[in-house]
Amino acid sequence: MIAQQIALEPTETLLEVMKWRNNAEDLVLAKDAFRELCSRLGPDVQRKCKQVCARWKQDPGLAPEIANRTFEKFWNTNSFDPTRWKDKGVELGVKLYLYRTASNILFDLHEEETSPSPYNGSEHVVREVDELFTSLSPRQLREAKEKIDGALQGLTDKHKVILLTYKKYETDGRKLPRVLLKKLRDELQLTQSTVRFYKKEAFEQFDKTFNQQ
């Protein structure tokens, strides 16, 4: 299949091609399929996002951002099961799945804005392990640095900065404040979706190896 054919393929085929993203040589084609899916279903998802914004008394201008976050989550999680929609239609199933995802994202945003924030505006990008362990002795701090560096072996410095920043500030399952996320994006020169991907890689490797050392 070549890129030009993507636009002619049914949604079910786009979903299959998107699964190829785990193969480096097929990643470009998988992204083409994803872009086509966004183009195809984007207007419906944005329309739904405006309805959900109205329901939660949020600014309708948030709809494009919520739609983008909805599609990003769809790409990152890849948890939609098309086999459950063989009878009713896969495209309908994808739309309903995306609608539910958008509603959940807006609900989370509403909860963040109406509940007390654990952040005070002083948060900053964390680059040194010292900031996580302010009460350790010099020897204990040196050992902690060695363990963290060993756990992240093979990953980039950007992975480490993202891990340390989230380790220091993420609390009670709350997302980091938008100002801090912007600082991360700007300082590391990454998109938000890449920050999330690096976070996933860093935490998976950290959790897998840190306690084994």
C-alpha cells in the first residue's frame, strides 16, 4: 500500500495500518493512516466536543484542543477493538469511542478547575536528582543518583528531565500545571505528545529496573 491509497481505504483498514507503527519501517505509513483518520472524523469529534463543552459550561473555544487531545490519546493507547463493531459498523464504533474519550478528557479538565490545586505556581523543570532528595546525606544522595542513572541507562537526558520533573511534582493523579508543561516543551524542544511518550518510556524503564538494583 502506498500513501496515496490511504485516503481511499475504509476506516477499518486505517486502524489496521495504524498498528504497524511499532515497526520502524512502517511508521510513516501508520502516521499517514492516522492523519487520514483525523481528517475523516475530526469534524464530527470537534462538533461533539463543542456539545460537551456546553454541557460542562466550558468555553466552546476549547473544542479544538480537546479534539486534538482525544486523537492523541487514541493514537497513544490504541485500545479500540474493531471486532466488537462488525455488525453496527467500525466507523460508528470509532466515533462513539472518540466521543467517550473527549467527554472523559473534558470531565477531567472540569474536575481540575473546580477542585483545589496542589500546585502553587513555583514549579519548575527539574534537571538534578538532588531536588528529589533534599534530606539525604551526601553518600545516600550519591547512591540515589547512581541508581537512577542506572535505571535510565540507554535513554536520553530529556527522558531523565521528564522523569525527575514528574517525580517531583505529579501528585494525587493530577496532571502537571499547564505552565510547567509549557516550560518542559520549550526547554526540551518537544511537542506535548512527545513529552507524554518520553514519560511513558522513562517510567516503564525506571519501574522495571530501579527496584532490581
